[in-house]
Amino acid sequence: MTSLVICQHLSYTIFEILIREEGNGVKPQDVKNFYGSQYNFRKMTKMSSSTLGNWLKWGFVPEDAQYKLERLTNGKLKTEWTKKDERI
């Protein structure tokens, strides 16, 4: 089990690790709350329900998925980068 977790962490990009540490961007719990269930998440996003489960376990949503969720939700879930652009 430990080696699996280590391998998963090694696959993160440096940027995703920074996101995770800073807590920026779309939070996994926000995604779960927005869709209400893993079934609805899977149905509406065409991503597997285990994807959401992994995000909840990791504590962050990868950058590319944040952009996809922002598009799919018409901006209701926003990446940290979009939020920064709106402040300018």
C-alpha cells in the first residue's frame, strides 16, 4: 500500500504539488457538493467516479481537470487562476 501511494505522488507535476500545498483552486469537496454524488459526477462529466474519489483522497483537483470542470459548470466552479484574473 505504501509503495502505491508513493508512486501516485511521484506522478504529480510540480505545479499540482504547489496547488495541493497552498490549497488553491477547485476543492474536491466543492466538486462533490456541486454534483451531489459520485454517480451524478460521473454522469455529468463523463469522468469515472473513482476520479472524484482519488481527488478526495489526495486533497486536490489536478489543474487540467479544474479547467474542464470550470467549462462544464459554466463557471460555477472556478480555478484559482480564473479568480485571480477577475480581481485584476
